Amino acid sequence: MESKARYARAGAPANYQIYNDEDIAKANAVSIPDLARSKGYNVKDVNQRWAEVKGQGGLSIDKAGNRWYCHSTHKGGGPIQLVMYLDGSSWQDAMSELLNGESSYSRYVPSKELIVEKKDFVLPEKNNTYRHIFAYLGQTRKIHQEVIKEFVDKKLLYENNKKSCVFVGIDKEGNQKYACIRSTNTNGASFKGEASGSDKRFGFAKIGSNDRLTIVEAPIDLLSYMSIYHYHGLGYKIQNDHILSLGGVSDVALKQYLMDHPEIKQIQMGLDNDTAGNEACNDIFKQYSSKYKIKRISFKEKDFNEVLKADLVNMNLKKVEQLQTQLAEPANELNHECEPA
């Protein structure tokens, strides 16, 4: 007997899709390895039961149970959660994708193969202020104000109507193709995701003019890397460099960027200093070192934002030490001779 339970967000509009237990069962029956491959990810079989998605921070797939788990982010679930995780989409959007936009209430006809339709890319709606992102990036993340302003002026960074940072990726013609969303909330849960329909081939980037490309994982890492140079008055040293955020550790964006910029001859890897970042650096070196000069930027902190914060602390300590040294020096005595009136 068909279950009458229906799942939809409270207060949703009339055209909001509703799903029953049968729909959810069908969505959860979609093969996770096939789903990941259909999205362009490199899925490798480890053994008869287990597979892994290369370049995704230790994302393992239990083929027998049709479940997944990412060891670096401690997230997992079934096919629905995988779509939400990889695309940054809502539960409703994930269901719509897995069921080809239909439900049992609209005469759903199951197909033999999964057909994933690419959604149109839509940028999140802009807020009428930039106040929250300047405060979050500048005060919380310690990003240099000139770096923030540079990307705002290029229309690659703005604040959406939920007060979140939106980092925009463009193709070589300047068309908007991708958006990473990062909440400015510093209390409680903080949202990180991607706009619906985002094309991961086109990451958030500073487009340069020389032959050197530096790659990092996240947009805030990119801004932090630039800020380190700016705080030391050395921004001119990377003025012509290409800097690209991969949106993770996958090389999908790197591959596209190198195709679009054949002038690049050297790659600097600034990925996180953790298991996922280390593995990705090894994979990138193996895959690209025959054509490009590659080196890894080493640091003891986890990522460039932590490097930036530690660097600012050291800079401030040096200033304090210099001031204390000056105060400790004996004052020069000035002998004034009184001249007769």
C-alpha cells in the first residue's frame, strides 16, 4: 500500500515539489558510484566492496550498502546527501535531480539509467550592502581591506541577501559560471556550499599575466595568501601571478584553468597541510610534473588563513618589542644654556 507521508518544507510555495516514501526509496536506490561518475568525479574501486572518489578528501563509498563517508569533513549518507554535499544544493533540489524532476504524485516513471540534467546557473540574490562581508573577512578572517576591495570592484565578490559571502568564478570570456557561498555567521552553525548549477571547472580566481599559477583549496585561502604579501608591502611580487581556488582538492578547476591559460609554465601548490591536501598535492605532482614546473609551498599551519593570522600576531609582537626597546633606552639629556636677555 502506498505511503501517504509527504515531505516538503513548511510554508513552501504551491509549486514546491512534494515526495513520499516511495520517491525517497527510489532516490536512495541510485548507485552512488554511478552518480559520482556522472558528475565528472574520478571513482576508483579499492576492492569488491569499497571505492573512493579521488581528490575529495578521503571520500569512501560502501558499494554494498550504497553509502558514502568523507573522512576529512566527517560527513556522509546516501545518494541524496551526496548530491547535497557535492553541489551544495538543498534536499528538495537533490531529490529533483535524482528523480529527474518528478515525483510519484506526478506519475513518476523510473528509467533504467540515471540521467542527471545540468541546471541553469543562478547567482544568489545580492544584498544592498557589503557591510557584513567586509566585517567578516576583515575582522574575523584578517583579510587585507585592499584585497577585499579588489575582488568587490571586479564583481567577483559580493554579499547575498542572507548576509553571506559569494565568491564568483568566471570562464575565459568573463561569463559567470560558479559561485561559492560562505556564511559570515561567527556564532553557531556556519554554512558553506555552492550556488545551484555551479560549474566546478571555473573556480574563484585572480587572473594573472605571467606564467606562474598558485593553487589553493578555498576562496578565503586565496584572499589570505594575497593578504600576507599586502601586509608586508610586497603585493607587487604577486601582482601578475595567477591564483586559483580549486573549491576543494579536486583538480577539475585546475585542468580547465590550464587549458584556458596555456602561458602557465609553473604551478605552486598551496593546498591545506592535512591528509587530504597532502594526498592531492602528490596526485597533482604525478599528473602534471611532466609538463609543468611544480613546487609545494610548505607551512606548519593548516591553511593560508591560519598562516595569515599567525603572521599578523608575529608582526604585532615585533612592533611591541620595538616599542618596549625604545622605551627602555635612556632619554637623551638636553642641556639648554640660558642666553642673557
